[in-house]
Amino acid sequence: MPSVISSVSAASALAIAVVYWVAASIAAYVAFNRALWRGSRGWVFIGVGYMLLAVIIQYVLQQIPGLVILIRELPLILSVKSITEINSLLLSLLKPYIPWLILYYGLMAGICQEIARYFAVKDREPASALYIGYGFALIDIAVGVLSLASILAVARMGLPIVPFKNQLQALLTIQYVGIAVQPLVSFLFHPGASMFLRAMQANGRGLRGLATTTIAHTYVDSFTLYLNYILYGLLTVTGRLITASLMVYFSTIISMSIILFLIGLSRVRHLPAMPMIK
């Protein structure tokens, strides 16, 4: 099968995404410093460290259902010779479990990252929550870069990640839309969730705050996976449902991120030892 994406276009798309995300990360940091309050770089590194740990644990836990299915069907898999046939077989084995896998993957992301956030902000200066959340967002952006790079690499090699070329183009289109939206969502959701959770801890309702951010995070990640599975052809839906799902997805995750940020900011700025906000 010939390559759908040329090496030049793939490299250009990845380069543009990286430059845009780096610029957005710098812009967010400058905006937080000038519009809200100055933060320590150490706070950012705390967020980065906790998020890295969360992502590693999350990845391991998310592999468990797939590994169980593969081990159970290992003799059948070993009997297949070509990569194309193995791909098709793996998809057919996983397809009956996709609705549950979507919920499981989203829940593991929510649990791992929000528990990490809970301990990252616990008993720290309230002002630190904004920048700890910023550190979480940086890793979120890095994961997005890796995801886009993997899709472009597989597409460039011409491997059948999706059954039809138009599905691949749709997948890439959604990825490009995601490129534009992700910095906005990441730099609102993660700092917002961190400030909200820190404020809830200060009010003696930390576990309730953890449950709230975990549910919100699970919703975002599960919905993202749902759309990806549709575009990979693993879920059969109508064109209208895809359009409606995309509209609901982008509108809800953006509005949720904005609301969470505003609530978190409003609550954390009134905690003791909060530096003066401009």
C-alpha cells in the first residue's frame, strides 16, 4: 500500500504542531505571571514530576485488559503470518469490548492523574496550585505531540491503522483540530482542577473535590477515546452522529475547562497566604 502521507508533509505537520504548542505553553506561563501572580519554577517541576508518575502508572494499568485478551487468544494470534492480518485479528478481538475499554481507559486516566494532583497540591501554598497545574498541562501537551507523531509515522509508512484512506484523512483532520484546541483546554483544565482541588482541601472537602475532578477528567478522556474509536472504524455510527458528537465534545470540554478554571481561581484566591492578584 503506498504511503498516504509524504515524509515532507508529515514532518511539516509535526513541526507546526510542536512550534504552536511550545508558543502556547510560553504564552500561558507569561499570562499567568502577568495577569494573576508570579510563580516559582519549582512549582512547575512539581507538577511535571507528579504528572509523569501518573501517566506511567496510568499507561501500565490501561494495558491490563488488552494483555488479558491477547494472552487468552495467543495461540490464534501466533498462527497469523502477515502484519495486516494480525492488525485485523487484533481489532476483531478487541471490538466487542470497546465500550467497556473506553470507560476503563478514561477512568484510569482520571483516577491516576487526579490522585497525583491531589497529593501534588496537598498542604502546599495555595498560590502554587496554578503552576503545579501548569506543570501537569505541559506533560499533557507532550503526550499530544507523541500521539500526533505516532499517527503521522504510521500513516507515512502506509500501515493500515484505519481501513480506508478517507478515514485516515478524517482522523488527521480531527488531530489538527485537536492541535488548535488542546493548549486552551490543557492550560485551563489542569490549573483549574489543581486550584479547585487545593481550595477543597483547605475547606476540609478534599475527597469530594477529588471525586469531582476525577469524574470531569474521566468524561474528557472517555469522550476523546470514543471519537478516536469511531474514526478508526471500530465503532459504527452515522455521519450525523459523528458531527453531533464532535460538536458536543469540543463545546463541553472547552466550557468545562473554562468553568473549572474560574471556579478554582475564585476559591483559591480567597485562601490565606494568597499573594495579591493584579
